[in-house]
Amino acid sequence: MKAILLSCVLLTSFSKVVAQQEDLTLTYANYNFWANQQIIHWLQTAPDSVWNAPIESSFPTLEATVYHLLNAEYGWMTVLNNKPWGNAEKPDSKEAMLELWTATSKLLAQDAKVWVVEHPDATRKLGEKETTLAEIIHHVCNHATYHRGQLITMGRQLGLEHPPRTDFIYFIRLPEVEQNRLLQQLQSE
């Protein structure tokens, strides 16, 4: 009887941990969309001369850095959809690139629920290691955080003012009305 009770307690505890991981992954995917939107709105104010201005960084321009971010999210989404890595077609204008990044980031947040909740045990083989879809989503969001920081640094060096605060803590402390607006935006097509 004690063994059965212990098994039930362990199963309940394990189920709670899995649910917490699902919640955190979905929250992080939503955060990624929100943080990308903050950067996108900021970059929309950048004149074309700044958008394409050469600067010493991992990528030579704001445009190249944004395309890298967009293409990484796009490529990882193809992997999450169990297809070979795909590259996003490079848009020919700042506006088109920022729109495509918005759409890609939104789709990542929307599809995260399918990948993590409906297929919690699914993995993808990356090199020699099986990697869970939740781990891949965390990687995509972490990668974006790194490059959003680069964009802010690059933008400041190019004279852009008032960069947004995109730290995770600002996202989770958003007023409920703003969180609801974000969720509505993610639920719309």
C-alpha cells in the first residue's frame, strides 16, 4: 500500500513539474514575441541611413542583424515542424523585413503550444543528441535575447535614442490589461 501511495505522490509531483515546464516554455515564447515587438517598434523609427550604416559588431548593420534573427527563428521553426532547416527569403525593404520578423515571431509563439503541450515527448535529433522541442524553443528565445541586446547597443552607437527595455522581468510584470492584449494579438490570425 505504501508503494502505491508513494507512486501516486511521485506521479503527481512529476505531472506538476511537466506542467510547470510547459507553462514556462509558453511564457518564454510569448515573451520572445513581446520583446521582439518592442525592438521592432523602436527600429521602425530608424532612418534608412542608420538601418544600413556599417558598424563594428557580429553583423555589419542593423539590417543584417535583424535578418539573422528573423532567419534563425524561421529556420528553427522548420526544424520544430520536423523539416530540414529552411531559410527565410530576404525582404527588400526595412518595413517588409520588420513585418516578416513580426509574423515569424508571432507564429513561433502560437505554435509553441502545439509543439510543447500536444507533443511533450517529441524530440529532434541535432547532431548526435535528441533534443526536446521545449529545449529548442528555449534556445530560439535565448538566441533572440542575445541579438536584441546587440541591436540596442548598435542602435545607440548609431544615435538611436530611447531603446526599449526587453528584459524578461519587464514582461512578467506587465499590467494584466497589457498581457491580455498580447494574448489577443497572438490568438488573432
